[in-house]
Amino acid sequence: MDRIAIIGCGGSGKSTVARELARILDVPLVHLDAIYYDEHWTPLPRDEFAAKQERLVSGERWIIEGNYASSLPIRLAAADTVIFLDLPAAACLWGTVQRRWRYRGGQHRADGVYDRIT
């Protein structure tokens, strides 16, 4: 496992699984929310976001976590492993509530947590 894409619903534990795998495997970790949003929650234009991912997936080893369906084919084509966290809706909602309680919303780059409910 050198190129791992982690996908799943919000609150399913993507960031947590990604951090632990990155630690165990000593692989660079990228949280797509950190690429997509700036500190004011302004999203990148779709073409720039796709271009950044093309550069990221050209690396030899990586873990990229996040959904973003519009650019999912970029990651899937380059990944040698895909982890799909397919948890029940209730578990994802509970994960979202726990994240909100723990982080109180906002961007927490060190943990890969981008908690914004709109």
C-alpha cells in the first residue's frame, strides 16, 4: 500500500483512519479539505483543485482522505488501495456530533479537521 485513497461520509472517521495509517506506514498524508478551503472557507476553483490533486497523486507514496466526487476519478485512477468507510447513517451522525463537541467547529489543520456545517 503506497497510494491510498480514503473516502466515506462525513463523520465516518476518514481523518482518524488516515492519521493512524500515515503514522503506521510513514506515508505523507493529505486532507483534501486543507487543499480545497483557505482560512476563510473560500473554495478553490474546480480546475485548480483538480490540478493540485493531479500533482499530489504523481507522488510515489501518499494517503489522501476526503470525498469531492468531482475529482474522485483522479485519486481512484492513481491509488493502489481504496478504503471506503461505509458506516450506517447513525454512526456518521454520531461521529459528526462528536467532532463538533470536541473541536467546536472551525479548521484544525493539525488534526485534519474541517468542521463546518452549512
